[in-house]
Amino acid sequence: MPKNPAKLRKLGPDATDEERAEASGITVDELRQQRREHEEHNKLTMKLWNKKEKLHPDLIPFVEKSGDFWFIKHPLYNNMYSAKSPDHNALINYQYLHSKNLAEERLAKKDWLGYIIAHEGPFQMEVLHGLVNHLADKEYWEMIGNIFTNMDNQWQYKDILEKLLTSDRPKRSSIMTTSERRKLSTLPDEIQVYRGYGIARFKEGWSWTTDQAKAEWFARRFAALDHVKPKVITGTVSKTDVIAYFGRRKESEIVCRPKSVKEIFKITMNSQ
């Protein structure tokens, strides 16, 4: 991550390598090496773009149709796919094999976090679940916090989440950052929370928010695509039942067992 992202964004096209390196928090040599690697990557991408090649056999079982579109949903490659005109198989195969090699290298080094993030986001919680016996308590909770706050498919892993989030392993507070723990401590003993959803099966979940506007945003996010009406519910949860408070994505997220939220009722959404 850049050392000074705001300054980096302000640099014009005439900025020197020294200025760009300083804003990025790296040396000039590292900057130039990154540039060379980026250029080589672009050349390779163009070379592979229309190269005729069969899809890698590892990926074939993971090709599926969802709605009007085809996808490859493999733990190491997850993207849309032109099943009727597979012109980009060579590039897909290269990207898949790159991720596979990276994952294997990190696993061999016991770089558990690196191994997890080598996988596609929707599969990372499942990968973490397979590694829990290798993790120290603090590392366990930190990884859950990092991966949970970046996943958008919690409903697919409700059984895994039940096991991971309700573990009796020590140092559970490590799931949060220092500022998140501080924020949770300031919340009342009974917290009003909101949850936005469209499809009925998403009504129940582990993620709520103290911000009604954010819940409405979640409700509307995929409503048109799913052809459903956006809905928001509210209820209260005891702070003693809260597993975590997450503020890192500015979602004011409260994590708790779905059954911990009481007196739930639907509310009228504000107009956009």
C-alpha cells in the first residue's frame, strides 16, 4: 500500500521517479522494477488474449451457468466465462496456474495468511476453516476478522461461520482492531441494529449494522438484479452477545448470532 496515497494521486504525469517512489514508500529501483514487471505482464496478457487453447482440465468441472451468464467458480479462479466463445482460455489458464503455484509456494512455507489470500475471496473462509489447527489463538481471530469483513457470501458458509465465530479459543477480542474494541466499549448495553436484504433467505445472518442508511444501501444493492423488493429490519442485541464490532469498511458492523437479535420488525425505508 502506498506510504502516502493522497500525495501519490496528486502527482501529475511529469512527476519524477523519485517523487513517485517517495509517495509509494519504496526505493526508485523498486519502483522501476515494478514498472518493468507491469510492462512484461501487459505484454504477456496481450500475447495470451486470443491464443487458441483448451480450458485447463482442473477448471472444467467448475464451469456453471448462473442466470443468463456462465462462470468459472474455482477456489483459485472465479470469474465470468464465455462458454460459447472461449477465446481467452490461454489467459485464464495462465492466471489459474499462477494462483495455483503461488498458493502451493505459500503453503510449503507455512505462510498461512498468504496461502488463504492466494484464493479467490468467496472461498477464503472455507480455506481458513481447513487451516485452523495450524494457527495460534491470536492469529486465528485476526484472520477471521480480516476475511469476514471482506466476504460478501456469508450465506454460503453459515455452518462454517457458526463454528469459527463461536469458538471458545482464547483472545477472541483480537478479531477486532484496537479502535474497533474501543468503539464497541462505548456502545450501550442494548444496541439497536439494522439489516438490509432482498431475497428472503438473506433475512437472517451474522452481520448487522448500527447505521440504518448502510442497511438500506445493502438492501438496494442487488434488489434490481434479483428482481426483489429491498427490505430493512431492525431489532436489539445485548452487548454481551456481540462477537465483534467492525468499522474498517465504514459499515458500523455488528457481528452476533442471528438468534441474539430480539424484537425484530420491518421498517419503512427512506426514499433515495
